[in-house]
Amino acid sequence: MFNYGGAGPALQAGTESNGGQGYGNKRQRTAAMYHRKRAVTACQSCRLRKTKCDNVRPVLPVIIRDRLNHVVSLLESRPSAVLVNDSQPPDSVQETLGYRNLPDLHVDQHLRIAPVRIPDESTTHAPEGDVLQVLDLSGFPSAASNCESILRWPMFEGLVPDIHSFVLESENETETSRNERGGSLGRGVQEDDFIPLSKKFLAYVHVKNPILDVGDFKTKVRDAAENGPGWDGPSCLVLISCALACLSAPFHSEVDINGTPESTRSSTAASLDPDTAASYYLAAKKRLGLLQPSLLYIHELRCEIPLPPSGITHCDYPDMFPSPPTELTSPSAQNQPLDVLEDEIIPEEEKSWFYYLAEISYRRIMNRAMAVMARNGEQGWARNICDTMEQCKDFNEQIDIWYSHIPPQIDPKNEVHANNELAQFVKNRAIACREWIHRPFLFYILHQPPNDPHYERAMPLAQKCLELCVKHLFRTYGHHRHHGTWYVARACATRAFIILACVKSGRIPMPRGWKDALEIARWTIHRWSTEAPDLRWAETVLESILGSLENDL
């Protein structure tokens, strides 16, 4: 993993004091008389990072990280609703959660899930630790963000079965789906392929989540290629990276998403080898049982799956942003030629790091938005619609600030990056976050009577949510396999259910292109349903709803 650096000894300005003895009439040498590797006075950037200073102008990744730290500190200093009572220990947070005597709502039926409730307090600063404590409650935040939560809206009452989780309730289909793949193992595990596949992994997979020490990873790959894979963590890492490489391909945004699955797959069939990938993953899985599970991936999955708390909030929170890897902060390292891969594929490590920092800052905004706006469940949206409007405005401004500080190397506002995978993912993040913070108003319009006093104010915000759903579906790139393909397919299901809820209600004018967007969602879910049983079930439910609303389409 990356070495985040440590503080070195303080620099001495000279080697003798004014009253020193034994040096005769020797002239006191100063820093200006000869080249020093380290500066006499460390620059501001090195002092903040507590690293040795070589008096070289800071490179761009360090400047960007410091700039992002400043932006996030500004965002987190903005007032937002308090999440927990600071006077209570973390273990007693859940004890404060409970139902109150609430006034009757105009919602037609009660939701079929118990929302997370936190006592209302005065508006104040919400510490990051408090946000994580709310996100670590059982069933949260998946109950407010995943596709199953949309199906629990009163709008779908009686139209779909009561589904808690497509993932957890479709596990019995896993063996069947595995058998349908057949017995082919492709090329199998070939030690001669470790190095070329690892390079492909660095270029197409690791670039979107640069958490490995690249030099250390290459050493592990060479060792596995020369001595064969062992039964340890490094060998497991090499095998997983090879499996991912077999499934990775360059990003192309121009592919016709509305084409048939066969024609779309043929565009990348030459570079994809799912059978060989399965062989590498099977070999890695035999070793995974010997390793400890990761709390991080459990925490990330809880946005989609209603898992119990992971306990990750009890861990010490790391620095706001990690330091960039040594090879990006060293000018000499930057001037060295990069390893040229097969077919002249070169990892874009600098862009990768910018994307990584942008992802971290985005996740912080989204965590705060979910903790503040979804803490009382969907019924809280109807009960406190005016407060929700203010919260939406505040978070929309935060997204604007975040989006305006995207580094130019991956800035989606620049047309040069129209086919840049990382830039397009950043833009999709912004659209997805804006759609979610506008979702309360769409729920409000669908379930409140038109004579409600806040109905007219909420209508344009609900329309905005629906427009963002359609816009995001047109930017799905469902043909492209990447690190978030499963999340993308589930997001398509979520937005398809939202569109159908609006069609069923007939209260919101449907935006232009909504039918095409719905077809994109159907195609994407179908495209990946053969590899994920939960998506197969979601597709079945989606088609059932479409059949019942056939006359309205």
C-alpha cells in the first residue's frame, strides 16, 4: 500500500554556534554556497504533509489534494442538520432512535418499511463521525437509495410483491446460474500471462481505483510468474488482477447502446475472455478463504444491500485525503518513461489519482446528503418538505463547488474528454447525486393531493428529478464492463421504476425521450442479468410492471 510518509528530523541552519570552539577561523558555510538536497526552510506544502523538502516546486497532484482538502473543509463547515446528540456515546445512538406521535400525512398508504428516525435538533455543524454513525445503522442507507426502496412506495402497493432485497432473496439461484455457464475454463491459469494481464489490469482497472502500490504490485506479479502462485495474499491479488484483466477493455462512448446485445458484445469480444477470467477467479477464491474480509467493501455494499452494521465507524478515520503515491510526487520519477504495454497501452496514473480524489470527495457529499435528507425515511420527506427543499438547495450548491474543482485532466466540461472514461464517470456522479437529492419531491408529488399547500413549489423539483433520471439513463454506457457495472445495472432498475411510477400516477409531465431511456434501462439490465441472479429477478419485476401499465405507455 502507499506510504503516507513520516516526518524527518528538523533541518539545522548551520553547524556551529557563535561561541563554538575548535574551528579556528574557518568560514561558516551557508546553504547558498553549495547545492543542498533539502531546503533550508521547508515549503508550506511539505510542512503540511510533514515530509522532507527538496526545495522543488510542488507537483500538480499535491496541489490538487491540498485544494480539495480546502474545498471539503469549506463544505463541511456549512450548517446542516445535526445527526446525533454529541453528549451521548456512540453505543447509545441507536437507543435515541424511535417513533414519535406524528400528525397524519396525506400519503395514501403507509410505507412498507420502517424508516430510520433521528430526533430533530437545531441546525448545526454535522461532524464526519456523526454522518458515519447514521450510515452504519441497520438497514441504512440501502433503505433510502436502492431499487427495492422504490418498489416499497405506496404507488406500487398491490402491483409488485413485497421485496426486501433482490440480492439476499435470490441466493438460491446462484448455483443454477453458475451451471448455465458451462464447463469451459478458457485458457486456464497460465503463468506466462501474468505479466501482460497485470499490465492490462493497471491500464483499464486499477486506473479507476488506484489503491495499490504499483511498484510493489509489479514485484508480486514477477514473483508469481517466475515461481508460480502460492497460497498467500500476494498470489491471490495477482490472480484476481488477472481475472479482472480478462474482462476489461478500453472505454468507447460511441457504441450504439440501443443495438442488439449480440452486436454490442462483438465490438469488444476480441479483448474479453470471461471463461479464462472465471478460471483465475476460481483459483483466487480458493485462497480468499485464508484471508481476512475487508470492512471497506462491506460498507460500500450497504448502499445497495440491507446488511447489518459493519462496525467500520469504530475505526480511526483516516486523513481527509491520502497523499499521492511517491512516483507522482517525485519530479525525477515523473520524467522517467512509463512502461509501454502491449498495443501501446499506457496507464494514465496522474488522471487516475485525480479521479480517485474526486471519488473520495463525492462520497463524502453523498454520505452527508443521505444522512441528513433520508434520516426520517420517505415519510419524513412529506412531513418536512420545506426543510427538505432547503437541504436540497444546500447540497446542490455543494455539488456545484465539487464539480467546479474537478482537475482539467478529467474535467467533463471539456469536450476533449468526451471519450475519456474517468471524465464521463465524474459527470455521471454529479447527475446521480443531483437526481437523488431531488427524489423527495418526486415522491411528494406522487403521494400528496394536488391541493397540498406546497404542491406547486415541489412540482418543478419533481420534474427536475425525472429529467435527471432520463438524462442519466442516456449516459449509462451499459455495454461497457467496469468496476461499477453491477451498480450501474441496479441504478438502471431504480430509475426505470421511478419512470414507471410517474407513468402510473399521470401527475408529472413526462420529459422528452423517456421511452428511449426506459428501453436503455431494460437493455442494460438484460445485458448483465445472466451474470447476476438479483438482476434477473429485477428484470422479471420490471417486465411485470410494464405489462400491467401497457395501456399507459
